[in-house]
Amino acid sequence: MTKFKNNILIKNIIILLLSGGISKVIGMIGKVIYTRTAGINVVGLYTMLTPTFMLIITITQFSFPISISKISAEGKYDNNVLLKTAYKLGLAIDLILIIIVILSSNLIASFIHNNALAPAIRSICVIIPFVTISSVQRGFLHGKEDMFLPAITNITEEIIKIILIVVLLPYAIAASNVTAVIFIILFNVFMELSTILILNQRVKKYIKKVSSHNKKILKDIIDISLPTTLIRLISSFGFFLEPIILTNTLLSVGYSSNYITLEYGIINSYIVPLLSFPSFFSLAIASALLPNVTKLYAGKKYKAFNNKLLKLMIISMLVGTFCLAFILIFPSKLLKLIYNVNLGVNYIYLLGPFFIILYMQPTLSIALQAMGKTNKLFVTSVVSLILKYSLLFIFCKLGYGMNSLIYSIIIGIVTTTLLVFIIVVKNLNKRT
């Protein structure tokens, strides 16, 4: 019992699991309210814009939750200087990104064959600085293995989102579908601001008045954040290209724009989120694991590192498999209960079994980051992206319709997980 109470890793995993489970349940309730309030047309438009949104947010975050967590866990630098350096770097990136987004919004809208979405793309700029600040704060507290408040903010964000959807979204929809999409995007400002206000109170406790400038902090942040962000950019860029490749190719072989928008919305708004639900367990483990395994690896405790990684990876898969089995047994009932639709059951049966593999990815990726092998992840991401979207194009041309997207997602999951697993095993064998 004493051992359990003193085990910070176990405590943090429990905190993240409980908060993750609660936020997922509240998020699902929010999803029900959102999909029923917004309707299929607004959902379809927002889904088409989501890849662009995620690409911009990926750049904005600059992998601060990982880099600041790792540096904060190592405890090499003054906390005040670490935070100030991260904020300055992040806001400099934000300024450049905002200018690029504003200037390219019309071009991006034309790529996804909906010029009316250009104002919605520009509205993303408002969120950018808030995301940067909250990302730095989350990373800092995770590095200190102080998970409680960051975990709580996951819940408060979902609650705020539901309130905003109920109160404001109907008025936006009455104006126009595009206005509704803009409102959905801007809801994130209130969510991120609430997180900043909550986390700032805890962050202040770690800051001392006296601090000295250290140029090496900036180098350390960039050394970790840049390759990690490039990896995420590869994924986000692929997600950005996905509707463009899919829409243009399917249009060229005779499918209608309405069909593509509807089915793409079903897959990415209903099917993938439902199948991804169990992944919160893997993500909770990965978030709690990073500062812990970083210390083990830095201290050359390779056997403890290996054992901890293996146990947590197996647990992630077992829990994920149990949850996935429930989804595969009751797909229609879950879709009806959560989204009030019975669409896309066939996609669940095709895609579902391969999500067992996906549940391994967060823990494996964290292992490589702790070992300082982030550059290896970049290579796997590039290979996976090229293969996935090349085959998406080929499948579309061969007449597989929307199943082309399902097949390409499966290939991406299998390729990425297999390559990362091989790299992790290879590096662990070198140390044991």
C-alpha cells in the first residue's frame, strides 16, 4: 500500500485515466449535442476544414507539450527562464503563422473546393496565441509530474464547449452554415483561455523571482520540438491533403461532390472518433510515462525502462481490445445513441480491427522520444505518408469509392506502428 501511494507514475496514470474517461464521456455527450444541433451539412463543412485546422494547430503547438515536459523533467534550467524562452519562441512562430494563414486562406479554400470557407480559415488565427501559451503550461507541469490541474482542464474545456454549443451555435446556424463553422472554431478561444487561467495559478508556484538568462535553453527546446513538430506536420499535412486528393480524384471518376462531402463527414466525424475512443488510455499512459522514462533512460536504468515500457504497452492493448470488442458488437446502437445516425456501420467493421494496433503507437513514440531517437520517427512518418496517400489516389482511380479512404487509413496504421515498433526493439536491444 505504501509503495502504491509513493508511486508517482501510478498516481499520474490514475489521474489521467479518470480525467480522460470523464472528459471522453462529456466529450461524447458534447458530440451528440453538436451533431444533432449542427446537422449533417455543418458537420460536413467543418470536417472538410478540420485537416487545415489541425495542420495550423500542430505548427502552433511546436511540440511544446513534449519538449518542455522533457526539459522540465530533467531540471537542468531555471523554471522562469525556461517558461519565458518558450513563450517568446512560441509567439514569434505565431506571428509568422498568422500572416501566412491570412494570405493563403483563399488558396486553401479553393483547394478543398469551397471558397466560402475562406473566412473560417482566417478565423483560426484568433486561436493561435492561446494554444501556444496553454501548450507550454501543460508541458511544464507534466515535466514536474504535476498532472492534476492539466487533467482537470481537459474536463472543463469539454464542459465549456457544450455550453457554447447549446447557447450560441443555434444562432450561428440561423445566419449561415459557414457562420456556424466559424463559431465552432472560435469556441476554442474560450476553452484555451479557461485552461490558461487554471494552469497559470499552479505554474506560478514553480517560479522564483531570481533567474538568469541561458541561451542553451532555446537550443534544447528547438532540438526536441523541431523534429517532433516535423513528424506531426507530416501527419497533419497528409490529413490536410487527404480531402483534396480524395475530392479531386473521386470527382474525376464520376462521384458527386455532395456524396464525397457526406461520406467523408461520416467517416471522420462519426466512425474514426468512435473507434479512437479507447485510445485515451494509451494517451494517458504516454503523457504520464514521458517524464518518468526520461529519468530512467538518462540514469542508464535500461532494464527498468524496458520493463515499464513493456508492461504499460501490454495494458494499453488489452484495455483497447476490450473497448474495441464492445464497439464491434454494438456498432449500430452506439452510433444511434451517440450521434443519432445509423450511417457507416460497414466502415466500422472494415476499419475497427486495425485500431488495436493503433493503441500501441503513443507508448512506442514516447519511448523513442525518451531515448532521443525522434529523428527515426520522422523517417517512419514520411514513409507512411507517401505510401498511404499514393495508395489512396490509386484506389480512388481503380473505382473503390469511399472505401479507398478506409483502405489507406488501414495501411497508414499498420505501416507506422510496425516501423516504430521495429525501431524501438532495435534500440532497446543495443542497451541490454
